Amino acid sequence: MDYLRAFYSPLLKNRVSKKNTYSGVCKTFQKNARARRKRGGNMRKTLRNQIKANLLEELNRNGVFSKFYLDIVEDYMSLWDTKNALISDIEKRGAVVPYTSNTGQTNQKKNESVGELLKVNAQMLKILETLNFKPGLVVDDSDVL
């Protein structure tokens, strides 16, 4: 038994308590998460602008310049923002969320964002069909030999 104590005693002296290690990890994680959210917001705005530009470019390619179609593109982008907010809510709270009933009991129910996300995605696809956008092969001139 003494040989075990002799072997482990130097290790135990240099050991950091679990509480200190855990709080340090949590603080670091929170700091990194804030930085990722900040960067993600900028990336999301850039992606939003790229998507909108691609939609408008496709309208130009199709020869459609009506304000009606431009309004539909704005509707599509609003739905895109809503979709991202729903995805963030699902990532944050999960697919199942706790709630307190009238009797004071805490139960779990399905996150309503999940169902709404499906509806928003379906509407976005309908808008793309309305604009006559179909997925196809994009030819890049730089790939031609």
C-alpha cells in the first residue's frame, strides 16, 4: 500500500480541483461561444446578401424585371431570416422543451419551432417554384479545358 501512496502522492499534489478546472473550462467555452456568435452573425449577413444577389441575378437571367417579383424575393429573404431564427431556437433549446402546466407540474413538450421550420421551408420552396427557379447544372467558364 505504501508503494501506491509513494507513486500517486506527487500526482495528487499537482492535481487541480475539479471545481476550478470546470469553472475555467466553462468560462473559456462561454467566451468562445460569444465570439462564434459574433462571427456567425457577420457570416450570416454575408450569406444573406449572396443569396439575395443570386436570386436577383437569376431573375435578370430569366428576363423578369417586375416589382412584383422583386417583392417575392424580399418575402423569400424574410422567410430565410425566420428559418435561421427557428434553427437557432432549436439548437439553443432542443427539440423537446420543458413547460409548466396549470397544476404546477413540469412536463416536456415538442418545441414548436420544429414544426414551424418545416412549414417555412415548404413555403420557401413554393416561392422558388413561383419564380421558376429550378436546380440545374451551373457551368463555370474556368472549368472548361
